[in-house]
Amino acid sequence: MRWRDIGDLPCSVARALSVVGDRWTLLVLRDAFLGVRRFGDFHADLGTSRHRLADRLHKLVEHGVLARVPYAERPRRFEYRLTEKGRDLYPVVVSLTRWGDRWMAGRDGPPIELVHRGCGRRIMPTLACPECGEGVGARDMQVRPGRALRKKAPAWRPTEELR
Amino acid sequence: MRWRDIGDLPCSVARALSVVGDRWTLLVLRDAFLGVRRFGDFHADLGTSRHRLADRLHKLVEHGVLARVPYAERPRRFEYRLTEKGRDLYPVVVSLTRWGDRWMAGRDGPPIELVHRGCGRRIMPTLACPECGEGVGARDMQVRPGRALRKKAPAWRPTEELR
DNA sequence: TTGACTCAGTTCTAATTTGGAACCTATTGT
DNA sequence: ACAATAGGTTCCAAATTAGAACTGAGTCAA
């Protein structure tokens, strides 16, 4: 299977990765969440090749994750801003941050800290059930096929327990 | 900058991606969260080359995300199970699922559904503040440099607002 | 005891993707 | 006129990937 075909699989992870699963793309988004907007700033911060960067930015614009909006005429210049679709990737970036903080940090601790504007405390957001509010981990959730999958692959059954 | 060096950056996202940012790796983990454990099952489900798959599995074992545990002697056979470090990637996989469900699903809706064992409801976990319990998005959080970063790059300042 | 089969890989080659340097275009500042 | 700034594009060598074929240890059935 070719990587470019993963977006066609009946799997939301695969479809999401077909947009953000390329090398550098999630780091571009990390920068975007830190407020970076211009080609030169992304380039300086990421250290990737201008070629790849231009490619990634344009692909994210195509997918509606970033918007290319002019910020100057003569010469015409554009910047890249997160759309609603793009901002909705925040949980992905934060979850990677949380995991990196926990398992990959040096002994000086996490490189950045987050403060919740709502309550003013320094926290790292975690996954919770939006109905009952409890924090959830892999073992608290049970998987079952949705309508789309029952149609396409009626035989598929997830394992019941994650041990 | 070479991809193999991103793990050395003072950024938890970059460090996390140095482990799980390779093509197929997050799909291997998705399968693992669905209960897949054996080489042949990963291969059948993912459709990636055996070569890449073997590589990714061994790399994840090296990083302690999966454990290679024997399930048969004569012939010796191994399966790959999530460790605690691996299970802690659940928020990343769920966040990708949530985004894929919301922005990339076909008209039959999401391929799979999740049920919270705690309250029995069909939900999709979301990000919340572990202190006050409120749901959080990109605009609810403020960024500031941590100790590790103040040491290495004292001049760095994140933008205050995400507009 | 031979031959088919299973599982978990490894090896090989061609095709694709990436990284890095150099170049291009439009405009402003000196 | 000339350098500087911003945002790219072009080119090529090097690295990575996909897919098919092969390996090796052991089981099973005739």
C-alpha cells in the first residue's frame, strides 16, 4: 500500500494522517499554535528546506487547515493562519506535547509550560469524557464498529479488552 | 535539518515525533490499541511492506513503546504489546480519531464508535483541564517557556494571543 | 519421511521522497 | 545603481520506501 492512498481507508486515524502525517507537518502546526505565521519564520524556526516547507504549507492550505491571507500589497505577501479546522488539531499537538514532556524530557523538565486562562493554573490538558467529566485512558474505552464500517467490513470485530 | 535530529530539539512535540512521527508508526499504534499483537496481523491489516513493518516494530520496542514478548516456544514466536509508555499515547491516537471523524468522515459517519466504560455512554474523549475540569481549546491556553527552555534559549517568547 | 503449510522475519531493487544549495521575482531603502 | 527583504522555485544527490522474492524454524498430515 502506498502512503498516498491511506486517506481512502475507512479509518479516521488514517484519514487524519493523510493530512498531517507527513514529516514536518505537525511541527509546522506546533509553530502555528505558538503564533508563527510567515514563511520566513517557519523556515528559521524549523530548519527544514524551503522546498519542503512551501510544499507542506500549500498542502495544509489545500486541506483547509491553514489559510493563506495577504498581509501586504506591493510586494504582495501572504501569511498562514490556522482555520477552525486547523485549530481543531490542538488536541493532537497538546497530546504529543504531554507525552513528550512525560517520557522524553531532559532533567530540566518540559521546554514549555501551559497556563489555563480559565482557572489560571499551570496544567497540561488531559483526555476526559465530555458527558461525565471523568479522565479517560485506553482501558476506560470500549471500541465498536460504526455504521460506515459495518457497511464496508461487516465481519470486523475489535478485541474486547486491552490487557 | 535532518529528520533524524529532531529528537534533540528542546521541544516535546519534536521529541515525541522522533518516536512516533514516522510513516505508518501511528497506524501501527492504532492497531495496537484495537488489540492487534502479531506481525502477521499488523501486516494484513496495514498493508505496508513487511520490511517497513519489521523496522517500525523494532524501533517502537527500542523506545519502550511496545514490548516483544514470547507467546510460543518451538518455534519461538513473539508478539508486540503496548507498554505503559505505549498506552500513554492513547490521547494522541484518540485526538487524531476525533479530528478525522469530524473533518474527514464520509456521509456514513465515523468508522468506529467509542463507549466510555465508566458512564456507559457513546462519546469521543475531549481535552479538559485536569484542575478545574473545563474543556479546553487552543484559545484557552497560554504558553510560557519552561525552565529547560529559559536555559537554552533565554530570548524566546511565545506570542501572547492566538487569533 | 516427504511435502505442504505457518509465522516471522530478511534481502534485493526500483521508485519515491527528502535535504540543501542556488537561483528568481518584486519591491523598498540608501 | 545596488544591497536588502520576503517568499518562493529549480535542480540534483542522498535517503527512504514499496513490493516481491527469499529464508529458516518448526508443525502437521499422508
